[in-house]
Amino acid sequence: MDVKYINPFITATGTVFKTMLNLDTSLEKPFVKNDKTATGDVTGVIGLAGDRIGSVCVSFTESGAMLVYKTLMGDDCKEVSPEVVDAIGELTNIIAGQARKELERAGVNLKASIPTIVVGRGSELHMLSDSPMVSLPFCFQVDNSKEIMHVDFSFE
């Protein structure tokens, strides 16, 4: 996949985490993902259409999703609640929106669907594109807890 499609997601994720959560992220080694399953336990999915057709998934472990919720809202939670799911949906929407802005600068115009949230590791995802997914694993840390989240996307 062309780097002009990858860099906007790297930039968007770092910017959104820094601006909204005051957290730094570090990109781990990207890889191609041939299966269409959720990488984490709580996954936001957005369909994209326009100059290209595809999907974006932002996937967290359970603990990572709860840390994001706590950082955003200042509330502790003991399990993945509807509020945590909403927070991951909103974060997915914001990351996808920022990436779309970057892609527009490169001449690629896309419209996005409303995020759908899937809870459960390994859940099967029905994507708009049959192309393999690029998976961008990002590491972030809250207090002493180190988490990995993935931004997975595919375009035709």
C-alpha cells in the first residue's frame, strides 16, 4: 500500500492522543493483516467511501479502552460499560476524521460512516474492501500501565 495512505493514520493517531488525552504514542512495527478479525477487545469500525472504498478500525484491549475512558472522563470503571464503548466510538470517529483531512491534502476525498463498536477479541469484521489490512500498532502509557492499540485499515 502506498505510504500516502499510511502516513495520515500515523499522524492522526499521534495528534488525537496528544490533543485529547495528553498522551504520547509510539508506533511499533506495522504489518499486513490478512484476516478480518478485531485485533483487540473493543474495536471502533468506520466505513469510508469516495475516491476509494475501505474501512478503518481502532482497536483496544479491555484495559486500554478503560484507560482511555478514564483519561477522557476522569472516571474509573471496572468493566467495559456503554460509556466506555461510546468513548472508543468517539475516539475512532476523531482519528478517522483527522486522517481524512490529511488524505484530502493528498487529493483523496472520502466520506465516513457512523462508527460501529464491536466488543470481543477476534470478532469477525465484514469490511468494505477485500484488500489486506495494514495494521499500525501504537504503544501508549498511563501511569505505570503500558498499552497497545491498533489502527487497522484497508482501501480498494
